Amino acid sequence: MKISWKNRKKFVKPTPIQMDSKKMIHVENLFDSGLLPMLITPRIPDVDLTEWISNQRDFIEKKLSQHGGILFRGFNIQTQKQFQELTKEYIKVPMKYKEGATPRSKVTENTYTSTEFPSDQHIALHNELSYVTTWPQKICFCSIAPAKTGGETPIADVRRVYHRIDKDLREKFAAKGWMLVRNYGDGFGLKWQDVFHTENPKKVEQYCKENEIEFEWKDESHLKTKQVRKAVRKHPDTGEWLWFNHIAFWHESSLDPKVRDMLTESLGIENLPYNTYYGDGSPINYDDAEHIRKAYDQETISFEWKKGDVLLLDNMLVAHGRNPFEGERKTVVSMGEPYTPENL
């Protein structure tokens, strides 16, 4: 006896089509000239990037160690909420900003705007929070609204930057480390209350003691801090040597000459908002700082953001910055997987 389809379908359950996760995406280098960043795009419509990532952590970790950065493009990440769900899935231990140096807004619990610096300003390349005692191993960006022009996030592999630094200079920094000096209270840069997230000087002092930071209250509103950190480090997973610091980023020679002259005249060189030295406190000459900047420049690549792009970086392997831009630009960022070295 034949049974009609109308009756049969009551008992027949559709079988979902299974597809190999790796066959759902296409992998290539964004640029022919190098490995950074690796580009991942969907082969089929409506691939859920959050779900895909949850099933491919080992694959992503392997590729991230090799390339340093992965650009996910075409996955229809359109909102801050979607980005938050994505990073919540991948970055299992999120981190908040501490000892911050530039203004940014908190979007959600673990998502922030990228640095809210004036749009005509260039932000030099740096590894996020290289000067703290515990920094994020992963940092992830999403372009919610690309700028009309400019606004790229330039990146550089600091394994390669390390090898571009003159050997003698590199060894000098390896032996001495580097020192960051910050001065708060003169109206330039963030206030100490914003950096340390407290109005209580005693809590600032406790934080400094716990994080190997020297501090000096010049008066009740003016604070000077000094911290010495290693200039070169080995990656905890790959064992590769890295140029991992903010030495050139905050060196006085990186300031616009007119701004530097104005600040030096009004505050004195010892009271600049930021400055860097060798770890023993001796000055870094301008030629050496320029040599370091050129090493970054030689390894810097950038690409035009597209709406919904997600850029995942190993924060120890890859430095990032920001180019000037025109028009509205909205880029959000999340970071995590804290790492604390045995020796600072």
C-alpha cells in the first residue's frame, strides 16, 4: 500500500547537511608580499563566525602563531552586540584597560572604542599595554563604521622589527631594559584618577607597590611614576624573540617638534607627560629612537577597513596603530587572555 507524502512527512524528519568547518571558509594571505594578516572569508552565505570560531580554536591558534594576525571579512558582523558575542566566545578571559594613556569609552563590559584621539593625529605602532605587569595576549578589532578616508589600523610583526634593530642597540636595551616616566597633574594627558580608576591616593600607592612602579607625589595633585620593563621578550608559546615595548612610542623625540618645545619650555624636560629612558635612567639619544621608528616603518602594512571586518591579533607578535582619517569612524576593540611574565 502506498502512503502519500502528506502522511509520510509526519514521520520523516529532515536530516541536516553536515559540512566540514574548514570547507566553509577560504584562507589566503591578504598581501602577496607577506604572511600578515591571514585573510579568512566565507565560501557560502550566512556562515556564523561566532559559531565557526567556537569549533576552530586550535586551527585559529595555529594560524595566529604563524601569521600574527587574522582578518575575518564578509561574515556580516554589523553591530557592537555581534562583536561582543564573538569576542566572548573566543577571548575566554577578557581584560579591562589599566594604566591607560589615551581616552577611550567603554561600550559594554569588555568592549571599548578604539583610542579617541583627534582624527588628524597619527597613533604610532605599539603592543597594547607592554609597560604593565600583566598584558593581553589577544586583541581584537571590529570596524562598525569605516572612515570616509584614512583611518586604517597599520600593523607590524615585531618578530621582524626585532631583527631590524641594530644588534648593538638591541643588546644594549636587552641588558638595561627601558624606563617609562609619567607625570600627572599638569593638564596634559589623562589624569591619574582616570589612569588608576580611583580618587584615593592610597589606592594608587598600593597599586604601584604591587606592580613595581616607583611613585612620587610632588603635591596632592601632581604625581610622577617610573617603571622599568624588559625591552625584548620571548613569546611564551613560540619562543621567538620580540621587540615588545613602548620605547619609541613615548620617547620625547616622537613628539611634534613644536609641541615638544612648548612642553619643554613650560614644564621642563623632566616633567614631560611621558618620556622613555634606558632602564638605568640614562637618556636615549634621538638617532637611536629614530632608528627604532624606522624599523617599525619598514615592517608596517595597512589595509582599508571594510564594514564588518574583524581583525584578531596576537598582541605580543603584532603591534598596531592608527592612521589619520576624515568622516565618521567607529572601531571597537576587546582584549584578553592575560599573561604575566616571571621576570618583568
